Amino acid sequence: MAPTDDSDTQTDRRADRLTENERRTTAPEGGIPRAATGERSAVAGGAVPGGGTAEPTPVPGAWGAARMPRWLPRAMVLGLALYGCFQLGSWAFHQLIGLLINILISFFLALAVEPAVSRMSARGMRRGLATFLVFFAVFLATAGFVVLLGSMLAGQIVDMVEHFPRYLDSVISWINQTFHTDLSRVEVQDSVLHSDWLQKYVQNSASGVLDVSTTVLGGLFRLLTIFLFSFYFAADGPRLRRTVCSMLPPARQAEVLRAWEIAVDKTGGYLYSRGLMALVSGVAHYILLQILGVPYAPVLGVWVGLVSQFIPTIGTYLAGALPMLVAFTVDPWYAVWVLGFVVVYQQFENYMLQPKLTARTVDIHPAVAFGSVIAGTALMGAVGALIAIPAVATLQAFLGAYVKRYDVTDDPRVHGRRERPVRGGDPAAARIRRALGRDRAAQPVPPTGGDGV
């Protein structure tokens, strides 16, 4: 029986130790577990069987284990820095968008004069002097046209002011005869002069003189900026190409130079097509004005041709307004005839003349040219409409070398034709019969002798 008592005693002691351990690791009501507070569990007076002191075991969710990762502050600082850089870059881009557009216009203008400058430079002339001569010639032509047009316009305005009472009497008499009214010039003048809208218009015009002056000065400064950048791009074209190529490997250098040459060709072709359309438009309007007997018909023809082609979006309306104004001084009905001709010719130019000339000189599909002008206008306004076609033509020609092409199959549907079905039968059945006929024709025919073998 003695061994049995010893085993029971050991079992009771073991149970008491388990109860004491559970009591120590169990927290009182509303408290924190003792193991989580860092208390050391000791066996036999705080010593572990292997010697030394037991380290506290970390418990998930305890206060001591909830620490911030070391990478989180750095990530937050980096994120704030990137956001600040993005905001700064966005602000700088919006502030410099005008300068960037001017540089883009200058680049395409330099590409346009590149062929003339290169020819003069190839004959021994310094490139800077050749560029100056080309731009000086363009400036003289523009200044002469503006002076001639301004003198003509000033003379016509003086004539209109002097003969305005006679024009008003003719219009009032036509209204009285047509609509059976009883209007007089004095009543019309008094009602117009004492109207509220005229007084408001005069006040707004007087207050807007400063704004108009600021706009004119800003336009002149922008024009000077464009010409300066264009001169530098054209005069230092080879140096600019060398600078760009020096930052690229040899294979990329060849691609950049090829793209540059394509841009020069397409921009020159675009200006050539615009020049042809300006010539056709000027001649057509000159003939009309000459038939009607409108004065200054040659100058007005040149005005219509240049303004309608080289000022996008609103150029057509500006080009047609001046001939209508001058024709009105001769006869009010002549202004109506000019307006009708301008509208009809504009439709002819948009849908027939411009697509064909653009396709021949710039080598771009008419639908693509029309879509590129719409997209350029939506993105950059009038400037985008002006440079959209040469930019798209350059991109199309450059990417054409990287598009893999295959031989087109010899099928009637490729040429816009379809196989005609056999009359009186099903087209599918006819194709099956033709296939069976080809199979029978392909089978070998056995030789026949005198005995039929």
C-alpha cells in the first residue's frame, strides 16, 4: 500500500502546481494578465529548471507589442514629398503652358523655312545670314500686305461714313416699299442714338480701351517671342540635332534624324497645300468682286486667300467680312451676293478641294486630316488646328516603317466586288457544286484502248 500512497501524493502535488500556474496566469476581473505585465514565472523560487531567469512570453494584442513599423514614417514623408512635387510641377506647367505653345509654333515655323535655309546654306552662305534673309523677306511681304490693306480699309471706312445717310435712305425706302411701312431717317436716327443698348455699348467700349491695348501689346510680344525662337531653331538646326543625338545611342540617332527629315517634308508639304488653296480662293473671289465692280478687288482677293487659309477656325469669317463690307458701299445687295458666294465656296473647299490637295501634298487620308484638325482644335484651340495636320502626317510617316505589312489575298471582296450567285439556285449549293467539279477535274482519267481497258 505504501507505493500507492506515494503516487497519490505526487498526483496531488502535481495538481496543486497546475492550479497555482493557472491562478498566476489568470488576470483578476478587469485586469491585465500577469504574463503580459512582464512578471517572471518561477519554478522553485523563481528559477527555471535549466538555470537562469525565464523571459516573458509576448502575448498577441498586449500593450507592449503594439509598436509602429520603422518604415511607416519614411513612407509617409516620401508620399508627402511626391505629392508636393506633383503639385509644384502641375502649377509650373499651367504657368508655362503659353510659353510651351509658343515654342511648339516656333518649331513648326522653323521646319517650314528649313528647306529654303538649307538650300542657301548649301551654296556657301552662312546659316545665320540665310535664316535672317528668309525671315526678312517674310516680314517685308507681311508688312507690305498689312499696309496696303490698312490704307484700303481706311479709305473704305471714310467713304462709308460719308455716304452712310444715303445708304440708310435706300434701306429705309426698300423697307417701306416691301412691308408698306412709313419710316423716316430722322426717326430711325433718333431712336438709335437715344437707345439704351447704344449708350451701354459706348460705356463698355470706353472702359475696355485699356483691355484692348493690353491684348494688342500681349499679342505683339507673343509674336516677337515666336519669331525669336523660330530664328534660333532654324539658324542652329544642325547644332540642335547634334545635341539631341549626342544623348542617344547610334541606332536611336538614325531614327531621330529620319523623324526630323520627315517632319521637314510634311510641314513643307502642308504649307505648300495651304498656299495652293490660298491661290485658288483668292482668284475665285477676285473674279466675283471684279464682276460685281467692287473696288480694290485684287487686294480683297489676296486678303480672302491668305486669311481663310492661314488663320484657322475664324479665318473664314474674317476673310468674308471685309469683302462684304466693301461691297456694301457699292450696293447693299452686292454684300448678299458676296456672302452667298463665300458660303458656297467654303463648302466646296472643305469637302472637295482641301481633302484632295492635302492627300497629295501631305500624304494623309482626307478623313484623317479632318479628324486631326478637330482633335487639334479641341486640345489647343486655333494653334492645334494649324499644326494638327503636319504633326499627324509626321507621326504617320514615322510609324509606317515599324508596321509590318502582308500581301493582300486575291479576293474580289478586297476590290469592292462580290461573287455573283448562280441564277435560279442557292448560292451555297452553287459553291458546293463548283467545289465538286474541281475535285472531279483533279482526278486522273484512266487510259482507254481498243478493248475498252
